[in-house]
Amino acid sequence: MNTNTKIPITVIVSVKNEELNLPYCLEKLHPFSEVIVVDSQSTDRTPTIVKEFDFKLVDFRWNGQFPKKRNWALQNVNIKHNWVLFLDADEFVTESFLDEIQDTINSTKHSGFWIFYNNYFLGKEQKYGLKMRKLALFKKDAGLFEKIEEDSWSHLDMEVHEHPEISGSVGNIKNTIIHKDFKSLEHYISRHNAYSTWEAKRYMFNKVNGFSNLTFRQKLKYNLLSSGMLPLIYFIGTFIFKLGILDGMSGYYFAKYKAHYFFQIQTKIKELNKIKL
């Protein structure tokens, strides 16, 4: 990587109470020309840590309606560069990733890029299983994260499952970044409990509206949830067919927890349907 030239990308890190993860994330972001941390009124040392790194801190207060945090940042924060990279506090860039994006954005015809992760669970890298990815690098004027009509039931102030809707072609960044959460397993379980509630309520909303405007992948997920097979299919797919078994016990635990996450969604849907077993 050319250390004499800053990478002309604005990095937006969305946070709330991330004092454990944030220093590891921010310390690797100095090669970028601009770093903005958008904070949802953290009560720990998060704001202090941002100031210690001398990055820009923006306060976000959600009113329960559209837009959420990432769309709000795109629409309201003065962003210096044409390209924006969205990161969470538990995501850490690597040297190879920096090298690739520095070269790529100067010559690409794409409007956005999928980014892949080396995921860690219980402190161990998951070298096998289903690989994580998200569309986190794109031109700021190329689109927004999808709008989901959820004002009446959502309690998540940031786009978690919403994907960017990009105008133009989308490519892949080959070199990965690291996803490693230094928080406890209790926090992981609590977070996914909240996510599964959101997923179940989204399912019910789509059911009322006829499951229209969904992608093929979303429709497939909902069909598997309706059949009751998704937890088992996910576990077999990632642990057996995608060789998660080679990651040992941490691979087993990760596959089990993810399968249980889908089981949570499935049973919460049953509850919202007044439990028709």
C-alpha cells in the first residue's frame, strides 16, 4: 500500500457502546482520507475513544422512522469522498484489503462492491462454513439502503438486514476483512435475540402484504421458515457440506447458534400467528 497517499474513501463506522471493539477497528483506519463515526448516544467510552483517534464523531438520534442510521448518514452528513465504506466496530480492515481497494476504485466501472469476511467465533477463525459478505463499499450517490416499512414495530435504529439498492453494476473485493467481536457470548445471544424478533415481525408484515417486492433469496428464506426446515438445512449446509466440521468445536457451536437463530425466528412467527402448531 502507498503510505504517502491517503485512500480517497470515506469510512463510516456505526456504533453504540463499542468501547471493547472500537480501538481495534479505528487503529487500522488511518490510511483512509476520512473516517466518520456515527454514534447512537453511547454511555461508555466510545465518544472518548473516537476523539483520541482524532476522527470525526457524529451524534445520531433515531425518531423511530425512516431513515435509520446509515441512510441518515448518507443523507445528512457532509461526506468528503465519492466512495463510502460502511464498517461495524467489530470489523477490521487488512493490509491486503487496503491494497486492493486503493487500486480498484481508481479504475473500476462498478458502482459498488461486495466485501467478504474472515469470521471469528469464540476467539477462533472460522476457515470453513458459509462465508459472510455484505455490500458495504459503494458510491455515495449510487443508492441507499432499502426502505422497509417498519415504523410501527421496529426497535433497531440501524440497517442490519437491509441491503443497499445500487444503481449500476456491483463487483467483488477478493481480499477479506476480519469480523471479530471482543464482547461476550451473552452479548452475541442478546443481539441475535433482538435480530430474530425483527425478522419475525418483518415476516408478518410481508405476509399481510402478500410477500411482494422480495428478492429470490428472501422468498426462499421465508419459504424454508414456513416449512420449518430452515434451521436444519442451515446446520447441515454449513457444518457438513461447507465443511464447518473442519473448524472443530468452534465450527460446531457457530453452526448450532446460527441454526438456533433461525429456529428463534420460526417459533416467534408461530407466536405472532397465535401458535398454530
